Amino acid sequence: MEQIENRTYDEERALYGREGLTLRHCRFDGPADGESACKECRDITVQDCYCNLRYPFWHVRGLRIRGTEMTPLCRAALWYSEDIGIADTKLHGIKALRECRGIRMTGCDIRSPEFGWSVSGLRMEDCRAESEYFMMRAQDLVFRGLELHGKYSFQYIRNAVFENCVLDTKDAFWHAENVTVRNSTVRGEYLGWYSVGLHFENCRITGTQPLCYCRGLRLDGCAMTDTDLCFERSEVEATITTPVVSIKNPLSGSIRVPAVESVIRDGAQWKGRVLLPDGER
């Protein structure tokens, strides 16, 4: 494998189509302002580099990135690539990851609106992210130890598992399918609307009007604090460990809860059962 160290590249397609390349302490920056530095490359390792230009890693197969900084000017850094490993790296440009397959990320710092759209086969561990529309339309996902601050996250995702995560994001999991969230904290308004097969296990959920219009919704041993108008028009089976402010128009199933301030039913069609220690409401 060819080794390149301490070089600066600023021209258009500087390393286009190269194979079997290791880049260390290199900079993609400069007055020529060239794009697509490593487009169509194969088997590339990027170690301790600085990326300040647009579209560096498009259509790459076999990409390893470690200890690297992608600045806000490094827009749309990884698109249409596959077999990717990213560790201890800053991804700070908009749309940093899209339409990629087979991604492993560990210890990364993500500040990227519209991150992760339409990716598949992603495994992310111990990462921190700030993003809007994080991971939209992605599938086959595993997140462990993710700390997320954002809006409109995980919309339309499919086949995902979350473990030991802290998710502070409104409108999360809209239209999501086949998603399990374990041992995690989820904060934000309007959680999980229109989802199918959404399952929370031993989670803490906070925020107004969560989990409405859901099909196949399950909650096992979850705490719901400062939550009101929950479960409207949802098919739900839930065991909740804390008092809930209000439950509104559950469509079907049963909700076991230690206490609830109010149960709202606007018609006889809302047949979901609310089961309390002293009886049903």
C-alpha cells in the first residue's frame, strides 16, 4: 500500500481513482478550492488528516478514516460509498453521510444537518451528534451509547436497535418501522407518530403528546414523566412505571400505569384499556 504523508491537496479530483493508499497528516485545503479529492477510490486509509474542501469521499469502496477533521466547509463528505470505518473523527459539514452502505462509526463527533439519509447497514457506538433530520430513511441500524441533540430525527427509518442512548430530539421516529429502543432516555415533543412496530424497553420518556397514531406499539417497564395526551389513536400494549399526566383516545390494547390525572375519550370507538392499581378507566 502506498504511503503519503504531510502533503496538501487543493486541486480538483486530486487523487481520483487511486487504489491501495494510506494518507497520514495530509490536508485537503487551499486556494484552488478543488472538489472530490478521493472520488472513485478503492481501499483508502485516512489517518489524522484535515478536510476543508467539498465532496472528498464519493463512490469509495473500502474506506478507513481515523483521527480526522472534516470542517463545516467539507460539505457532503461521504456519498455513495461502501465498506466504511470511521473512528475518533469530527464530521462537521452538512450532509456528511448519505446513500452509503456498510458503515461502522466509533467515538465520532457529528455536527451535520441532514446526516445519514438513506444509508443502510450502519453501526454507531459512543458517538455524539447534533443534527436536524438525522438518519432519515435509513435502514438496518444499530446505535449504542449515542448522545443526540436535534430535531426530526430517525424519520422513516426501518429495522433499528438503540441501546443505552440519550436522545434529545423532537418529532423523533415518525413513520419508523421495526425499531427497538432499550435502556435509553428519550426527550422531545411528538415522539413516534405514525410508527409501526416501535418498542421501548426500560426507557425514560419525556415530552408532550408522545406516541400517537402508532400501530403495534409496545412499552415494557418504561417511565413517562411530564407526558400528556399520550397514545391518541394508537394500538398499544404498555407497562408504565410512573404516573402519566393524561392519556387520550387510545385505539386498542392496554396501558398499565400506576396513576393518571385524566383519561380523555372523545367517543366509544377509542377502546384501549387504561389499567390502574384500583381498577380500569
